[in-house]
Amino acid sequence: MKKRFSPLIMAFLLAVSCFPFLLLVASADTVLFTTGLESGQTAPNFVDTIDFSSNVTGITSGVSPEASPRTGEQAHSGTSALMYSGNANGGSTTYAYFKVFTVSIPVTSASKLQYFIYPQQDNGRYMAVDFHFTDGSTLRDSGSVDQNGNSVHPAGGHGGTIPLNAWSQIDSNFGVQNAGKTIDRIWVAYDRAGSTGNYRGYIDDITISNTTTTSSLRNSVIVSTAYPTSDIVISDYNAVTGFGADNTGVNDATTAIQNAIDACYSDGGGTVWLPAGTYKVSGTIQVRAFCSVRGDYRDADNGSGSYGTVISANLTSGDSGPVLFRIGGSASVQGLTVYYPNQNATSPVHYNYTFEIPGNAWIGSENYMTASVMNVTMLNSYRGIGISTMASDHTGGSQVHEQATVKNVKGTILYRGAEAYNGADVGTWEHVNFNSSYWANAGAAYNAPSATTIKNWTRTNATAFTLGDLEWDQFYAMEASDFNIGINIVTGQRIQFSGAFIWANIQNTNIAVKVDNIDTRWGVSFLRSVLKGSTASVQNNTAGYVKVTDSDMAGATSGTVTISGPGTSPVVSPSATTPKVSRAVLYDVTKAPYNAPFTSSRGPSLPTVDATSAIQSALNAAGSAGGGVVYVPAGWFKVSTHLTVPANVELRGSASSPTRDQGGSSAGTVLFAYEGKDTTTPDSSTAFITLNGNTAGLRGLRVFYPENNPAAGIKAFPYTIRGNGSSVYIINVGLPNAYNAIDLMTNRNDNHYVEKVQGTFFKNGITVGLSTSGYITGILTNGNAVCRTGYNIPGWVVESNVFSQVIDAFTRPNETLVTVNGASDEKLVNVFAYGSKNGLVVQSGTVNAFNLGTDNLGSGGYTVKADSGTVKVMNLMRYNGTTSLGTVTIYNEMHL
């Protein structure tokens, strides 16, 4: 039976599908500048006045290029608009920038530009509003984009597709890239290199405002998944029920999925849910900053039948064709299986990357750090994951990225499994497996070829991992089979590769490891790995070294390869079950009866109304009911005192993946902490959040101290988080300026679990006391975290002062990343510190650390300092400072 809708509902649905940005977002604006060029409104300071130009003349002989108000011709509203015209004469530079208004407008992260344009020919599309800022920079080169993801640069032409002889609305949240600047000049500009011919059109209703956006379509619910997950899954935006995405595979779902992501982004972040089914996608899905796209995932190595959420990649082929998913800062793609229906195993069709992490190359600083690809299967991709492989889309932008996370990724890849370059801070790679079986075993529904057919191609043409200039990336359980080359370390874009592998399993290759370029001051290390190649196990073509310890090798070696073992390093890789609450009931703190007050995480204003009692009431209700998830959606929440999370209760923010502030943007869920400033007892005073009971958890948010500004002197505060129970957990948490971060020492916390916590920890990062079987993974501290924020606090520390006011001033003399006193069977995996005094301090206990790194330690500092106990480190990297003090067993040390 077909569903029937009233004419009014049908009209609304049609409008949403045509104008998603207009109708999905309601806003409360503080107008900073506006004009419709009407009588009595703000008039131009300049008329037909070119600031600078090249190869542009008037539209007709004897007439100069024009940009001036006209009445009675075309207008979006009223009777007047700004008419522009000229003639492009070709050449490598063809532009005309008209100064129109002189202003003084401060920009915050919530600043938005809106105007309307009416081009009258194709060249007329390449006209745009542009700004000059007092620091000499411009809007066009800032990386800002419009509501459709197009660059606001006039040369972008608004994507080249806006209609002629019709009005188009242009919206840009340009404050995300330009917060803290001041506009002093407004231009309108033509810019189209190499163009010839006339251009003419109109611009009207220019508005600059500070906008707090809220979407009417956030509907946060817990979803019941068909397949097991390590967490309780929350859907904020259901792409099927909320945005009309077809999950039968018949109709194209690209636009609907993108609309859901855009609504998520406008609200400050969250999770877009793709229920099980098949989604036909024909263009790039842009996963914007602080948003996650997540599906119902059947691990291809477990079970049979449906894969759950499947993306049918109906993309244009070609090496420079569209990527499937482009992933921004603190954003992720999770839980998807990807299939290319037009792929051919005998004669593979070339495609661009399935997943791309562009870093600073895409839009700018809000996409620079902490993008993630997790729990995905690629059945037959030509190129799998590309990191810093996209050329910059804005002037002055580079391809650099930081802290990518690649975890639980598998698939059959026909050319390049993962290709990664230009990492400026430590990324982590865990459980990545590429081989021929995934497509070969997919069945007829996915046109599965034989494994032999796949191998006939991949053993000659394919490389599993192509790694360029990654700085200290940490690799754990990387697997590849059926490739020409397993791991190829190549020339980078900026520097050279350095990194460490543990439990790599590379076999059935011609060359297992091929090193063509590396940082020759040290090299690359492998521990407890399998490296097997018919031609070579390791082919080192550089002056650097390859260190292989306690590993199984087959095939010749060449170049400097140091082999040792068998030894006594652990044979079994560490593992832990991720805790989660047993009662899947959602308590949304912003809904009745709690109604927690908050402000938009786009700013510009900090929250002033206390949300402590509302959030605590929700926590108490969940605790009294036997457990649940207390959800704090994207926004800024003031918590004037402290919070207590009961047993079997999770305090949850909007992030479904690792999260940190981005330069100029602090979206997502942020709790503002105030209590305990200047305390004389920071180690024992009440923590900001206490996980008070077994399986009490914290996930997916950040905590910020607005009164702890290094530019004004660092203040002592109590611990941000304290555990008090078995199986307490802390996952995907950002702490940009914690004095003391996580206390697992004051109380006993058996089986504690800490994953992907990052930030600046001024004194103590994580302290662990009497407990057993704790697991700490994916931890990073760097003094730059406190500088890269978007809270618009006057006088806040800037990154140019990171050494003088943060690192040299405080963290190098004072910070210890992990301290252990009395714990047994404590495991650390992929842990890194930049600019601390010590990495790991063990006063007593038993600790095994896998992939431990410290860079630029303070005077008298150690990567590992052991007073007593049993301490083993498997893969250690150090620059500056001293490797160890006391009795420490180290396997595979690299240091400078």
C-alpha cells in the first residue's frame, strides 16, 4: 500500500529536497552589516572603483568595468541591486577586484556571509563578494566555502552551475576559518583565469551576521543494530527516515546523505546514521568537521549473509575522478561496506580513493586534525585510503594533516591499499588487513571473481601500504597478502618517514618491505612481525636502517637491515574488551524534564547559564533506573561545579570518533569547567567528573577550562576525570587545557579502559594506582592543543607563543604523561608525548607498553622512568631527553 501525503506535506518535502540549507536551518542572527542598496540603506563608499585588475576592460568600448548600484533593472528585493560588468581579455590572470565598502567588522567563529547573485552569462558566475582583513589576508584565500561546499573564491564560480538570469542565494559560515580577524574592506570581484568575453550580472542583499544555527531535524535516538558494536549507537540524523535516502540501491542517495551531513554540521556535529541496506552513491560525500557517518556493520571476517550497510559506489572512473568519502577534522566514517559495481578483476577499472583524509588541503584549519576511518570493508576498491593525497583547494593551504586514525579496516584492494603522506603529528593504525579473500568470498551479488583472478593482477600491480612523510606514526597489527609490495616507504611531500610496526603480518608478496626513502637519522622498526616475499623480505634502498626483532622472515634482504631474535618480547598481542553500559536507554539533557541550557558550539558567546543541575539530574535518573546513556548533544555547556556519573551510566557527547578542537573551530560537545581554580590540592580535590561505580563511562566530548589561559599564567585545577569502580571507561575525549587529566590512582579501578584521549595536560596526564588489567590506548599530549581552539576568548594564547607560554614554560618542566604505582598487568598501546618532561613513570607495578614515543622532552626527563616493578617496552621512539632510568626491558629502541 502506498503512503499518501497531504498537499501541504508534499510541498514541504519538495522544498526540503530542493533547498536543504534554507529549510533545515533556523537561525537567530546578530546583524553586523546589511544592505540591499535601497534608498536609506548602507550605500557604497566607492562606485565603479577597481582596487586591482588584470586583463579586464569595459563591457563595451568607452566604458570602464563597472560595479555600482542600479535601480529599476534587476533586484532580489526592493528595486535596487549592485550591477557588475566587464570584458575578459584572456591571459593567465584575468580579474577585476572592485572596492565597494569600507567597514570595521570583527569576525567570530559564528560569522556568516549571505548574498544573492544574478549572473547573465557563464562568465558572470565568476563574480563574488570578497573581504580584506586588517591582517592583510582575504576571504577568498581563507579556505571558506559556501553551503554547497564550493570555495567562496570568485574563481570558483559558485561551482560553475548556478543558473543564469535567476537569483541564487550564497551562504558561507566564513567565521570558522577567520575567527579573530577584522574586515576592513568589502570587495566584489571577477576572477576567471584565461577567460574571454563579457560578464554581467547583479548582486543584492549582502548581509554579514553572527548566527547561532539550530536544525529542526536532529532526532537523537539509540538505534538497535543488527550486528554487534563496542558501544551504544546514537543516531542524530537518520539519512533514511529524516532525509529520504533510498537504502534499496535503486535511487541515488548521494544528495540525501549529504543533506543529512550538512544539517549535522550546522548543528555543530553528531552522527548521521545509515540503516542497513544498499545506498547508491554517484558523487563525493563530504563528511564535514565534527560529523560522523555510521552504518550497521557486519565484519566480513565474522558471520555470513548481508553486510549490513553497503555503499554502491557508482562513481565516474579515472585516476582523478571523484573520491567516495572526504573526511574532515574530528570527523569519521564508520561501519560501512563499499562495493564498486563496475569494477573488473581481470582488467581493473581505475578509481580515485574510497576514503580520503585531506587535512589542511580541504577548506582549511577545521579539517586539519583527527580524521578517522574505522570499521569498514572495501570489497573491490582500486584505491583504498588516501591521506594528504588531495591538492589544496585554497591558496596558501598545504596537504599536511595530523593524528589520523585508521582502525579495523579491511578489504580487497586492486592498486593501492592505503597511501599516506605529510603527517605532522602522530597517527595510529590498528588492525588493517588487505587481501584477495574479501571480494573473492563476497558471492554472486557482488560479482565475486576467484581469488586466483584477483591475485594474478595484484601480485604484479598492487601495493598494500604506500607510506610517505609520516612523523612517528604508530602501526599495530597491519596485515597484507597477495600484493606485489606489502609496505613501500617512499619520498614524502615535506620530510621523510619515521615509524614503528608491531605484529605486522606481510606475506605472499614479491617484496614484503621496500624502503625507497626514509629519515636516515634512524629508520623503521618491526617487532613480532611476519615479513615474507618471494623476491625480498626487506629491500632497503636508503642509508637509513631497518630493524627487525623477534620476527619471522622469508626472502632475501638488502641494504642495512638489522635482525635480532628470537627473544623474550611478548608473543601474544594485547587486547581488551571495550566496556559499555548494559541498559540502552537515552536521557537527552536538552529535553524535558532536564532542559539543560547551552549555547551553540559555533559561538560566538560562551555559555553563561549553569547547566550543572540539569545534567546531574539526568545522570541521577539514569543511575536510579539501573543505567543508561546521558546524552549531551553538540553545544557549549557551563558546568560551574562538578558531575558524578553513577554505575552503569555513560555520559556521552556528540562525537562518535576521536575529537579535538580545531584551529578557529570548537564545535561538538564541550563542557566548560570552572571549579577549583588555584587549588592548593589539585591531586586530591574533587574531580570535575567522577566515574562513580562499575562500568561508569565517559565518551565523545571535550572539557575546556576558560579560566586557564597560558597567556595569563597556568592555574592549578583538580583532575578533570577520576575513576572509582571496575571497568570504568574514557573514550574519545579531548582535554585541551587540563592541569591534571585522568586519575585512576586515588581509587581502585580494575579493568579500566582509556582510548583516544588527547590534548594538553599541564602536569599529570593519566595516573594509575592499585588495579589489575587496565588498558590505555591511543593517548597523545601536545602543547599546541590549548592554542588551537575556537572559543573567541580575548587574549587567549596563540600558537606562535606555544613554546614560550606552554611547552617551555610549563609542560617540559612539569608534565608526566602516564604514571603507574601499584597496577598489575597494565597495558599501554600507541602512547605519545610531545614537549612533556616524562613519558611513562612506573613507581611500582607491572607494565607492558607497545609503541611508546616521546619527542622534545624537558631537561632531566625520561621516556621511561622505573623506580621499581617490571616494565617492558616494545618499540620505543625518542627525540631529546633520556631513554630510561631504572630497570626497563626495551625491544626495538630508536632515538636521536
